[in-house]
Amino acid sequence: MSSSGTVQIIGAGLAGSEAAWQIARRGHRVDLFEMRPVRTTAAHRTADFAELVCSNTFKSDSLDTATGLLKEEMRRCDSLILRVADATRIPAGTALAVDRERFATEVTRALESQPLIQIHRQEVEVIPKQGIVIVATGPLVSESLSSDIARFTGRGYLYFFDAVSPIVEADSIDLSKVFRASRYGKGDEDYLNCPMDEPTYERFVDAILAGSTAPRHEFDTTGFFEGCLPIEEMARRGRDTLRFGPLKPVGLVDPRTGKRPHAVVQLRQDNAAAEHFNIVGFQNSLRWGEQERIFRMIPGLEQASFVRLGMIHRNSYINAPAILMSTFQARKRSDLFFAGQVSGVEGYLESAASGLMAGINATRLAEGQPAVSFPPTTALGCLGRYISAADVKDYQPTNMAFGLLPPLAIPVRDKRARREVLVRRALDDLGTFRGTLDPIAAPR
Ligand SMILES: Cc1cc2nc3c(=O)[nH]c(=O)nc-3n(C[C@H](O)[C@H](O)[C@H](O)COP(=O)(O)OP(=O)(O)OC[C@H]3O[C@@H](n4cnc5c(N)ncnc54)[C@H](O)[C@@H]3O)c2cc1C
């Protein structure tokens, strides 16, 4: 399919476009395969590269946020996606929002005008057997390639659906209203339990039943798995269904009353630094504003600050820690990379970030050099670490969050001050790392 030394990239979305750019700017040839407009997906509307299928924002651009840090690191690595996003920016407070049409048009133009990038408007049906390959097909990968990916990973390691529970920031939980305990006292006191009395539970069920849900896309109508029903669907099945499901109180005693509560919402620690807790079993399709309003009815979460809200949608992604190394290479085939949403990251920005790392490493391979992991203390590096080292058993794609960064050697209690130190550490370590990487990427 390709001459030797040429990197083949499947998919010109956020990840594939960024990867192609990183490779070509280092002087290497790319064969970039994009199936649109010959074949399209249920979410894309145009033939442009890097089309934003839903919102037009890359989230906060402020350096005191995790996504702000990731953006700054990508800018320092000359990211095409960030360069074009900055050039097509529209007003949106501290968020980096773009004019979506101009954004995709400009990314397409930048890649089309790169002489080292050969564009092929065709569907790739199987993973090329030879050469350096980056699979960047996104969450809506075409059917035949999806079957081939499943053959490569093993059926149990490619997922088709995402049922995501909301995550809240630990320091926004009112600890005076919750208690630590594991069900039946098994294990350490790993969970924070939000107890509900009967009237609170009844009001909560009413609110869920009345809550408005997000419209389901045509590709999301294949029915739910019984194992991960959305909470609003459970509530519809009967007023006590939730009390026998994720809100079951059995095996839990509130130490303040000495009694078992009527219902209990459990919060489970979600990252090593214990900055985030997820609301166990709360996957749902409620609108985001509704989720914030309704979940703040849970005792202890009245002031909750949400890191992520719940959702259920079609999303093909691999069980990354079982398949990938932190370089985004497949463990069992080092010249095969996965990048973007299919590699187990979540979001436009994170997809582009993984494309950037896969692109740099594909170039290194083409030059006969070993692939490198970005420092785990950087936003880029901690994404690589997450996809390769997270728990295989219950793998969930991730957005960038401060909780993914390793804790500081000397803890800083104040949240704002802590973030400042984390950001400084990340940018310093990235600077040192880039100095060792290649001449193009010398620190600016
Ligand atoms: C409906 C929906 C809404 C989303 N909304 C948001 C949001 O608002 N904000 C956010 O941050 N994230 C969102 N995401 C998640 C994710 O960030 C985006 O899907 C993002 O576009 C992923 O980037 P990517 O490069 O991995 O995939 P994509 O941008 O989807 O790019 C993959 C490309 O591969 C092509 N392709 C697929 N199969 C083949 C094949 N066999 N051969 C050749 N080409 C192929 C596709 O046509 C596509 O152009 C959403 C996802 C979905 C499904």
C-alpha cells in the first residue's frame, strides 16, 4: 500500500490530522486515508478533516485548568490543531471555542498543501499488515475495520458503547453529610456514602422521572445493555428499582443514626490523588444542566463541582492498558499505533494530543530510533501513562484532569497553589524533554 518509511494513517479526524502534521513537519511522508465523503459516519456532516461533530469548544484555555495546561503543552509542540484553533477562535470567555467551519477548512487546507502528505479518500477495511501504521478512526470507525481491530485486540478488548458516570471534585463534597464505609464492612472504607431518607429518595426519583433527556442520535438507538441501564430508565421501571440497583442501602449503616438508610448513593474514589469521586452506577442520558440540578439534590452534593457528567453513547475504543504502551504503540506490534478516541482517550483535545504523541513516535520509528514516552508529570505524558497503566478490569476513556498527574513530592494543601506548582512542574519537564527530542522541537 505504501512505500517503506512512509507512515500510513487511517482517519483524518482530530488525532489523524495532528499525527500527519507532526510527521510531515519532521520531513517524513504520510499516506493519509480518510473515508469521507465516499463513506460517512452518522455524526459527521462534511468531507473536511478534523470536523467537530458536536460542540465547538476545546474547553478552558486558562492555565489553572488541566485542559489549559494540555493546550499550552501542545502549543509548545507546534500542534496543528491548536494553531488552527487559535486562528479561528471566537469569543467564549476563558474557553477556547472556534468557528467550526473555518476550523475544519483550515486544518484540511494545511494538510492538503503539505507536499509530503498524500491524501487518499477511501475506506481502509483492514489494518495494513506492513509498515508503520496509525489507526485514528475515532469512535465511529467503519464496520469492516472495526471487525479487524477486534480481531487484532481480541473481541473482549474492543468496546462499542460508553456508559459514563458523573465525576465530582472531592473538595466540593460536604463531608458532614456523608459517611465512609464499604458494603458489609468488606474492604477498607473505600466509599463515601450519601444517605437518603424516604422523602429525599422519593423527591429524587420524581426529579429523575421529570428530567429531560438529551436527544439520542440515530446510532444510539440500538437499545441498552441490561448491565448498564441509565438511571432514568431504571426509575421508569418502578419507584423502588433504583433502591435495588445503584442506590441499594443493604450492608451500610450510617454511624450517626446507627441505622440503615432508606437509600444510599455511593461515591468511589476515581484517581490516585483522591481529588475525584465518581457517582457509582449513575450512567444516564439526562441533559447536562439537568444532571447538575438533580444530582445536587443528593445529600452531600449540594455544592458539587462536576469534573464530568454522565452519558451513554456509541463509542468504539480499545481496552488501552491491555493493548497499548505509553508511546501509543501496540504491545504486540510495535509499528502499529492507535490514537484518538479509539485509543481510549476522551474528547477533541485529548484525541489531538494522542495524535501528536503517536505522530512523533511514528517519525522516530521511521528514523530507526526508539519511541519515547512523554514525562508522566506533563499533561501529555500522563495521558500516555493512563492509557497504558490504568486498571484493565474496568477501563474507561479519560479526559485530561489534574488528578491524572502524579502527586507532588512535597504536598501543597491549597488547591490553587497546588495547581500552580503542578503546571510549573509540567512545563519545566516538557521543556527539558523537548530539548532531548529532536531539533525541530527545541524549546522556544
Ligand atoms: C456524537 C459524538 C459527539 C461528541 N461530542 C464531543 C464534544 O462535544 N466534545 C468533545 O471533546 N468530544 C466529543 N466527542 C468525542 C470525541 O472527542 C470526538 O469523537 C473526536 O472527534 C475524536 O477524535 P478522533 O480523531 O479520535 O476521531 P474523529 O474526529 O471521529 O476522526 C476519525 C476519522 O476517521 C474516519 N474513519 C473512520 N473509519 C475509517 C476507515 N475505515 N477508513 C478511513 N477513514 C475512517 C472518519 O471518517 C473520521 O473522519 C463526541 C463523540 C461523538 C461520537
